Amino acid sequence: MLKIMIVENDAMIADYLEEVLNDAGYEVCGIAPDVETAITMGRACQPDLGIIDLRLPDGRLGTEVAAALCPGTRFGALYSTGNPDHPMLRDAMGVACLAKPYTPDVLVAALHLVWARMMGEAAPSTLPNGLRLLH
């Protein structure tokens, strides 16, 4: 079972994501509301994947989380944002960006694709609605 970390400062969204992921058969190893908590949690639980909100408290960005956890590990970052064209995503570490709002089915499909990319598989010709590969 893949372990997923949720990085989301909105508690209602984070709880909803946890429910969706548990129902889809994923193990949620934690929910972090900010950059520092996410980095500490990620180093402790070593998740396979992360759903990372782009905008976090104090003007910080989720790209900081991926920058701290991706190097030297097998961590697949899926950014979640209402602004999928944000300039910080151009060079961000991670696999993909999912535009908000999204449905549970699209989220699960996006996670499958991120994991497949982490395992070296080629991207499919058609991506789920609202999903964009970063690199």
C-alpha cells in the first residue's frame, strides 16, 4: 500500500482528501498544514507520494516541501492549486500539478499517473482533466 502525505492548510479539504484516499486504498501517513510540519513529517514517515497545496500559510509555497523531500528519495509530488500556471511551478521539483477543483476520481487517476512516472513509465497520451505534467 502506498503511503501518501497531505499538505493542505484548509482542515476541511485535508479531511476530505484523507477520506477519499483511504477509500481508494491508500495509507495517509499524515496531514501537514504548513511547510515546516510537512518537511518534518515527510522525513519521519517517508511517504511515497504527496498531495501538496501550492499556497501555504505565511506566503510560503508547497514547492519548498518538494525541494526538501524529493532529492535522494523516492517521493512523488503532486501539486494541487487553483493556479496551475503559477510561475513557481515551471522549475518545481515534482511530477505533476492538478488544478482545483477536482473530483475524487480525477485525484486518484492523477496519483496513479504520478506513481507510474516515479516508476519510470511513460506518460499516457491523454491525461486526466486538469492534470499537467511538470517536466
